[in-house]
Amino acid sequence: MFGRSYYCGEVAESAVGESVVLKGWVQRRRDLGGLIFIDLRDRSGVVQIVFNPDISKEALEVAEKVRNEYVLDVRGQVVKRDDSTVNPNIATGKIEVLVSDITVLNEAKTPPFMIEERTDAAEEIRLKYRYLDLRRPDMYSVFKLRSDITKTIRNFLDDEGFLDMETPILTKSTPEGARDYLVPSRVHAGEFFALPQSPQLFKQLLMVSGFDKYYQIARCFRDEDLRADRQPEFTQVDIEASFMSQEDIRAMMEKMMKKIMLVTKNIEIETPFPILKYDDAMARFGSDKPDTRFGMELNDVSHLVKDSGFKVFSGAVSSGGQVKAIVVKEVADQYSRKDIDALGEFAARYGAKGLAWMKVEEAAMKGPIAKFFSEAEQADLCEELSAQPGDLILFVADKSSVVADALGALRLKLGKDLQLIDESIYQFLWVVDWPLLEYDEEAGRYSAAHHPFTMPVREDIDKLETNPAEVKAQAYDLVLNGFELGGGSLRIFEKDIQEKMFKALGFSEDETKEKFGFLLEAFEYGTPPHGGIALGLDRMVMLLSGSSSLRDTIAFPKTASASDLLMKAPDVVSEQQLQELHLDLVQKKD
Amino acid sequence: MFGRSYYCGEVAESAVGESVVLKGWVQRRRDLGGLIFIDLRDRSGVVQIVFNPDISKEALEVAEKVRNEYVLDVRGQVVKRDDSTVNPNIATGKIEVLVSDITVLNEAKTPPFMIEERTDAAEEIRLKYRYLDLRRPDMYSVFKLRSDITKTIRNFLDDEGFLDMETPILTKSTPEGARDYLVPSRVHAGEFFALPQSPQLFKQLLMVSGFDKYYQIARCFRDEDLRADRQPEFTQVDIEASFMSQEDIRAMMEKMMKKIMLVTKNIEIETPFPILKYDDAMARFGSDKPDTRFGMELNDVSHLVKDSGFKVFSGAVSSGGQVKAIVVKEVADQYSRKDIDALGEFAARYGAKGLAWMKVEEAAMKGPIAKFFSEAEQADLCEELSAQPGDLILFVADKSSVVADALGALRLKLGKDLQLIDESIYQFLWVVDWPLLEYDEEAGRYSAAHHPFTMPVREDIDKLETNPAEVKAQAYDLVLNGFELGGGSLRIFEKDIQEKMFKALGFSEDETKEKFGFLLEAFEYGTPPHGGIALGLDRMVMLLSGSSSLRDTIAFPKTASASDLLMKAPDVVSEQQLQELHLDLVQKKD
């Protein structure tokens, strides 16, 4: 322990009688009947230290001057507390330390917020004084968990024969979908490095090198607008292996997650994980990362309503769209028309033009659209949806992507609102059989659903030229409780297939050569079949720690405008620095 | 093993009789007496596979078409080799595999250089085809060692209670001596992030947070001219702890190095390491990172020559400089005047205006300057230097820094040239009692010898204002075989001392506030005493693997002009990217 006898929170009953040295922060001071009691805190917890004039008048005098967050070095004897003063809420509650010597190692001003388990301090203040925010015990737990998770991952992958390898941060701009952070070169005027969005190409090159099994807990960078909960730099557990099948890789990841859950959470999870096809996930849950901890699945009722008198439904079906419904059980009397209108507004954010609804009653359906459906049609709907009296049925009619987005989001919202989700469950699952390409309406061309190096299903390769939308990828995403924990795939390792892929993505031959010539060349020198996966570490920590934000899993995060409020970054630089980098600033227009 | 029975190099004699599946690269094919022999290689080594028409005609026919570096999937039976064909040079030399099935997984062009243990390929070609260079077994060994070293470090530090924590890569420019890499912000026009030269401030803030024990295997960045053997991005083992003394930290590092040497090299090293004071290291070896695997120490002979007739010597002493000598044992007859002139030219590169010399003979000293010294003076010199007939004495007279640089470098060169160094020894040592500040002649002010956060020796704090050059630092460098392996110190944790330090460095109050206001503020909220160390991982791998260059320890290194020859980075970017970053390129002048 180097100069200390124990961490504060670990002074056990077995230490009674020992002379100890402790170091820590003043959590709280109480003066009581001529004695002073201090809760001394370090990362492990607190211990009560007592200043008694009969033990040391000098120590008591010093203690009179200490305030919250002072840093102390104390020496004293561990004694049992009276039964009446035992504190069952802390690990050290049965003992206290009678202090004979005290040194104030450093003083402290009153912090801008209390150092306590839960805080209601504004996030801006917490980020500005991050070093104080991190003193809070719940923050320490998150980073202890993070350290334990990475340790478990490393031990597991080491045992599986993976080599921990580093790849460059100063690298080349490659089109992986997001915007790159750039780093101007001083030596090469007018040229720039890019920070990697992932080590994808490097890890593939390491497979070309025959390294066989690579991993890295890798920092990645994306210069995106930080809507929602994103960070400009994030960490992924990056894994690549040669000669392994999709099934091999999935089995290995299941084994790893099982170990992580056991070691860090003491939870036994079941393997293998359920496997959902992408099409089924979208059809049943309206999501490619479904939360399957509760039901309320999407049901396609197009065939029942295609000829109905309700033109919104029949029209949607006849124009190639669909009508789907979710059944919200036993809530018909809880949801007023106004409540349902609010749900409609929510659905509208996901593109739905309207939210139709019916309430099931003993005799018939109720609601503004009920009249468009005959008794028989109503009965068929109820049977198809297993709807019972008291249930609320919500419908969206639109093209399939809008139906999925809107009803999928609505399902999740209702699941949370109605507390249908058992938050104690960790529900892992795989989503497989992804489409290889997505049509990007805006750009008017296909883009890669995962990335341009994903291996198509062998039988679909010819369709790359004839019907790209139909090509399936040998890709697999790991989903936990409705969050994408990671994505992986087998990779293209044959030059001609990679060239076809680039062509399907609309790259010209020149572009391909310019940007990926080195990769195509590498593929000519004996590249093994390979594949891998990347897991989002920040998100894993968030889900396993029960944190509500990625920012709580990163020691020094950035705000939504990509600023570091503590150090004040980014910041202006000197004219000389700009000159060395051959740059001018474009003047802002007023 | 997921689809394979063994790695190629690990098919043991105990596997004889087994049906196995192997995957790997064709190292070499030989056709002999109707059979085909292939050395199949993977990262673990090679195994001989045999194609025999009696086993499978089809397999033989496929084997006829394979060439070097093809990727194969083979199935067959492990058999013992005839005694006459046993190959004692490889681990699998007693067996071979009779192939019944073969699949060519990928083909290969002829590589631009042979994939073999040692290569004479030009480094430019090796870097351009790095994925092939990395296939060479000696490269694999280096990265296996690197992975093993980091694993050992992590296990050790985990056991010691250290938390593995990540700190930002997109951060703020701070003056740590070297030039920063900058990253323009898109969101904040005209502002820049800087890539960290080290996580120094973050790890100190984590101590303010009470994390107590932090480590990170951290990427660091310096935009320096890459003279000698430097890389723009490098990796350090970054360690910080609270409440530990200098001695605690050194003892812990010794324990860690002992474990690394034992686990990765199977070498028992002795601890504690020798401790040299900075002044003694400079005096005896002319270096702050002395290689003490051999003698030939520097000797101050100023007192013997200050009144001599040789004006170069007496003049140097009288003007405040010194005269020092090294004795090169038993080489007087090997070094001609021309050879010694060459040594003089070498010394001149380190600032020496001349290299004086004498050869010791039975009767007297020889050499151009011998005549300036009386018989008694010569005898005194020989006695002081323990010089014997046959020895060569080399002198440098100058101010002390030049004497140290020139004679120190000469000592190292001669140690190598004369093979005085036992390369099998790993000689660790500590250099302590560093000066806190160095006077920067060019800038006309003091700069930090380590960094501005190093704690001065307590008794010297007052001298910060009166005599900064005399202030010693609570700093310690770890040296291995003449290389700086790492540097550490206790840190300033009191606001007033930090302010004095910034003042001694010539920072104005405004500058201090602007750049380090957050740190000074943090120090006001109960900062514990803390300290740490950072070890250069790339260099450690270089020394432990016996590599001759840092580039051989980094999977994808940059060249001396900071370029990535494989991916071609840095590179030009689009006009749109520049616009988004609010930047213009300064046009190059013709």
C-alpha cells in the first residue's frame, strides 16, 4: 500500500487494535461533545476518524480547522465502535480510528457542488469541474467497471491467441460514411492526415500479414454533429481474425460477453444468443437493433385492410406500402383521445403521416376509424392481433420504412412509459443477413450498409451489378437491450469482388485506384479469408453500469458542441503555428 | 482453433496419426521424384506438407499450380518423417503431413522481396509493402513480444490496484517543449484542438479526482523534425499515483521491470537498480543516460593541467572550463594519427574544438602535446588516470557541457567500436537529483528540464526566484543500456509553488491564467501529493527485441519525413473539406 495501511473504505473489523496510517479527503466533519468526527474518504469509501483531546490535544486543534475536501494524512488506532454508534450503511461501520497524529496535506475551497452519490448539479458545471465530479463515488464505480471490463476483454482475447496491436492515429482519409477529423502536415505543405474512423483497413492489412488474430482497444474519431448521445472520439474493441467463419466469430464473442458479464457483474447469461434475421427484426420490431425484453410486436394487417372502406389503409396497400399495428394491452381506458394525439405527434417525428387507432370493447371496436370496418373485419383484426377487450390498437399505414421507424419508436416509447421492460435483464441477440447496400436517396446512389469491405453472400455476388438492393452481406450485429453493441462481418479478400463492390458504390476506377489502390494491390499477394467485429466500449460500459449517457462513461468527455469545458478546447492558436502549417483562416462574414 | 487443427509450426510429434486441417501460406515448393513438398507457413512457423499421387492425384494436380505465398487449406494425415529426412532446424522437423485434400483460398503474385528471416530489401520497399514485410518471422516475433510486454505491464499494474483509464486525444495545446499537431475545429471556426504530447495534465487531474492509481498505454504525438530515430506518434506507459514517495514509485517500477524481463525474456534481473545522481552521471559518463555496461569513465584532470605549458588546457581551466580525459586501454598501437584525427572529427560534431591525445609508452607519453608536459606532470596524469603503457588517452578541454557531450559520445563510440559492451546484459539504472530548469540560451530564459509540473526539492523552493539554475527536481529517469527508458517525478500539487514555477519559466500572469488557469483552480480543491512516470513502450520493445530501429517496433510506422508510404498519408483533401474547416491553403511561393 506504499505509505498507507489501508484504503479508507477497507479498514476491516479485523484491523481493530492496529496502528494505522490513512490518507484521504474530508467528506464531512461533525463536532460533538468536545470530540470531532470526520468521515475520511478515498476511492474505496469512507472511514470514521475521531479526534479526542484525551488522545491528542494537538490533533484535535488541527482538526478544528479542517473543512470539507481537505486532504489529510492521519495516524491512529483502529477501535470497535459502541454498538449504539455502529453504521450498517458503510463497510467500515463497525470501527473507527482514534487519531493521534494529523497532517493537512492540502487545503480546499468549498466545491461548487457537493461530492456525493447522486448530484443535481448542472452538467455544464460538472464538466467544467470534472475533477470534482469524478470524486463522486458513482463516477468512480463506472470507471472501475470500465477498467474491469477492458481487463476481462484483454485476458479473454489473450487466452484465445489474439495479439494486442496498435495502428496509426495519423492516417489517411477514407470514405467510411462520416466526416474525418483532419491534421495539417507541416512537412508536406497543403497535405493532411486524417484521424481514423476505425482501424478497419489496418486490421485487414494485418490479416494480409498473417498475424492471424488481432485486437486493439482503439480510439476512433468522427467529426459528426453531436445530436443525441455521441462523442467526437470514442473507443471500440476492435477484433479481426483469419480463417474463422461467421459462426466461429459469433461463438467466440458470446463466450467473451459471457465472461464479461460473469466477471464484472456476477451475472450468468445464456448462450448461444438468439439470432434474428435483419428482415425479421425490421418486420417484428421495426428496428435493426430490437429491444426484445418485451413483446408488443408489429403485425402486418395489410391483407386484412387492403379492401377496407378506410381509404388511408387501402390506399397505402394499393400504392405498394403496408399497414401495421401494435397492440397495447389493457390500456384502452387509460389513454384519452388527447393522450393518443400525443402519441400521433410522436409518431410524426418518425415520418408517419398519421396514427390510426381503435379500442377493443366487449361488443365492438371504438374510435374514429372503427366505422370503416365491418363487424367481420373487426373480428378478423382482433383475431389476427390476439386483441382483447380493453386493448388499444395503434396503426401506421405508409411505405415500409416509415411504418417500421414510426411503429418501432412508438413500441419502445410505450414499453418504457408502461414499464413493460424488466431492467434487470441483459438481453443479447444477433441480427444477421443484413443487406449489403442501402440506396441513398439524397446522393442518388448506393452506399455500404456496414462498410465497403463487407463480404457479400457468395450466391449474391452476381447481383452486385444487376440488383444491388437484393445482395445480402455476411454481416452480424450484436445487440444488447435495444442498443447496437457492435457490428462485424466477413471481409472481402479477393481483388475482383472488392472491385465490383467499389463499382456498385459508384466509385470511378480512378477514385478506386487513388483511394484504395494499396488495398487492391495487397489483395494480390496472398490474402487469407478474414473477418471480425468492433464493439463500442463506451456503450458497453454505459449499459453495464446503468449510466444514462455516454458522457458518464468517458473521463473527460466533450459537450454536444464538441468542446472540452474543463481545459477549454478547441482554442485559438498563434499566427506562427498557422504559418508552419501553411494555413490561413477564412475570415468569418458578419 | 476454429476450423484448424493446429497452427503450422505447432504440429507436434504427438499428433502423428491424426487427421488434421491446416491453413497457411506457401513458403517454398519443391518437386522431387513425382512428389511435391511444400513448407506451409503461418505466424507460428512452418510444417512440411507432402503431395503423393498414391494418396490423392487430385491434390497433387492442384499442388502443381501453387506458387510462393498462395494461401492454402489442406487436410491430411500427420506422419513421422524418415530419420534421414528429419529437419532439426524447425520445431516440426520430425513430422510431415500427407495431404489428401487441398483448396487454394487465394493466389499470390511474386512478392517484391522474399519473405524470410532477414531481408536486405530497402526500407522504402519494406514500408510500402509493409503487409509483406510483417510476414517475415522476425517481425512477427517483435510484435508478439510487444503484445506480451503490454500484457505483463497491464497484469502487474492491475494487481497493484491501478485503473486503466483513457484520456482525450482531441485536447488543448500546452507548452511541453515540442511542437503540437493541430486539428481544426469545424464547429468552432478558427479554433483548433491539439493532439497530446502526453496525458500529463489529465493524469494529474485524475489524481485531483481521487482516482489514486491510474495507468494508460497512451498514444502521444510530437510534430518534430524526425532526425535520428523518432516517430510522430509514439506510445508510452503512463503511470500516476497519489500519496507515493519517489522511493515507492521507483521500487514499484523495479518490480515491474523485473517481471517484464522474467515473463517475456526469461531473464532474472537484479533489483534495486543502481542510482546515479545527475551530476555524477554527467561527470563520470558525460551523459544523463549513461551506458554503464563498460568503463572508460571521464576523468577530470583540470587540477593537474591548469598550470601546464599547453595553453589549450590551462586556458580552458582559467576561463572557467575544464579538461577531462578518457583512457582507451591497450589500443595505442592500433590507432594511427589518421584514426585519431577521425575521432577528433567525430568529437567536433559534439562541439569540441579539438581532441588532444597522448599515448602512454614505457618511458614517457607520446604524441604532439606530450612535449608540453614535464616528466612529473606526465607521471601524475598516468597515476590519476590509472593509465598503463599501451593506453591511449583522449582529452577534451572546453566548458563543461561541451566536454561532457564530446567525451561522452566518444566513449560510447569507442565502447562499440572496440566491442567493450556485453550485449547480453540488461543494465538498468536510475538517474536522480536532476536540475529543475535548464537555461535556454536561444530563448534567453529558463525552460523545464522535465516539464513545468515537476516538484522542486522542498529546500530549494526559495531559490526558484533567486537562483533557478541551482534548484533540484524530485525527478528520476530510468535508463537501460544507455537509453532513456522513462522519466518520472513527483508533481507540484500546491498552487503557490506551481505559480512560482510558471514565473521562473518566464510566463506572464496572463499567460499562466490563460493556459493553466484550470490547473491552478483545480489545485485549490484538495489536491493530494502525487507523482508518476512515463516509459517509452516503443523503445522498451526495441531494446528487449534487439531491434535496431523504433520503426521495427511499430506495425505501420512513418518515414523520416513523417509519411506513410503504404497508404500514402498525408494527402491532399477536397476544397469542401477545407471550407468546412474554415481554412485556406497558403500558396507555395515558387
